[in-house]
Amino acid sequence: MTVEADRPDPTESMLAFFGSEALRLRTKAGWSQEKTAKEALSTQAMISYVEHAKRVPSKELAAGLDAAFATDGHFGRLHPLVMRYAYPKWFVRYVELEQEAKAIRSFQVHIVPGLLQTEDYVRAMFEAVRPDNLDGLVAARMSRQALLEGDIRCWFVIDEHAFLRFIGGRDVMRAQFARLLAAGQRPRTVIQVIPRTVPAHAAMAGPYTLLSFDEGTDVLHVDGFSQGRTTADTSEVTEAAYVYDLLRAVALSPEDSAALIRSHLKELGP
């Protein structure tokens, strides 16, 4: 059970304010986190995360809290403001599409894919750019990973060079490699690694992600320095899908990829 302590200042961010409101009404009702989770159709862990501003609440959780506390849409009205704080304006639509997707194909060359990063890895990565809202950035990144618990199918192709920079140090990377190995065991998650012995591949230009849906066209998201770009343009999506097939063709099999990840883990020692 998550310990209830060290809650953030509600004036620090909209994320912290949302959590403080959840705590205030829970305390007023005399409910435990378990009771609140049951009434809001959530989990005790998620209620704790939200109260501590460590996860971005979903639209469903906001609606669940309104129903549980009979707050007439209070949390529902706060949710868009929280989203605006947690993610850059240009990225909010992508996050919404990501939540609706039924399949994800992601390629990364410099870092471990965001949906597979450990919290310590995320924190170390963001610390390098010295942001004003470090805790919010970490919470936002970790919140997106909740979709992996659903029925979405994910395919990740990672350039081995992403494993050569020890973001956060050896202990962080050790846990990160273990996370990758565990994720690769999920029936709906496939991880392939392009070994550094491959001299060139079809996506040397950089990382990108393809989202697929039950209905409608696929969507392409390309990462950039100041902001990414999301498009449903048929020609771009088709080209990106073709390139992804080329990447999978030169990558190791999922089994051999896991063996390569284990070798990196072993090199770090106990």
C-alpha cells in the first residue's frame, strides 16, 4: 500500500491542485484511498499517485471522482487545465490519440521508448535540460504508460545505440534493462533491437511513431527539437509504414533482442 505522506504544495501546479482537491474531498467524506478508488472505479495506487501529483489523472478518473463525490463536474472542468499543464499544447492531441489507439509502432534511436522508461530513467533524462516543472514532466511521462495495461498492441524497434549512454548511471540502466526484458514478455508487446553492427538503416533521420485505430487512417508522429509533428497525411503514413517494415527486417528477432538486452544488463554487473 502506498504511504500517504509528503504531498506537494497545491499552488505549485494544476497537477498538484487537482490532487489536493481529491484529497480534500476524500478527507471531508471520511473515506480511505481504497474506498475512494472503489467509488471512482479506479485503484488505490492511482488515487495515491494523483494525490501526490505523480500521475496525470485521466478523463475517466476525473469523471469517476465527480460521480463519487457528487461534485457536479468539478474534476471534469479541472482536467483540461491539468492536461495543459502536464503536456505542451502541441502534444496534447497526440496524447489523446495515443489513448485511443489500438496499435502502436514506435522507433527510437537515442533513448529507450518513453512508454518503456522507468521513472528514474525519465527523471535523469529530463534533469539534463533543467526544466522548471521536472516533477510534472516525470508524472506526465509515467502516466502515459497506463495504456500498456489495456488491450493495445505495441511494437518497439530500438537502435542499440540507445543502450550505450548510461542515463542516470549504472543502477538506473540496470533497472531499465530489466524493465525492457519484462515488457518484452507481455503477449501484446514486441521489442526488437537493431544491433550497432548494422552500418545503416532506413530511419537514420530519427525516431517516429505510428498509431493505428479500429476506424480511420493511421497517424504518424515525428519527434522534433522544439516540438513534434503529428499528421494523418496518407503519403507520409504509407512511407513511414514501409520504413518500419525495413527496420524490422534488419532488427534482431524478439528472442535475440532479449538476449542482447540481457548481455547489456550482465555487463553492468550485480
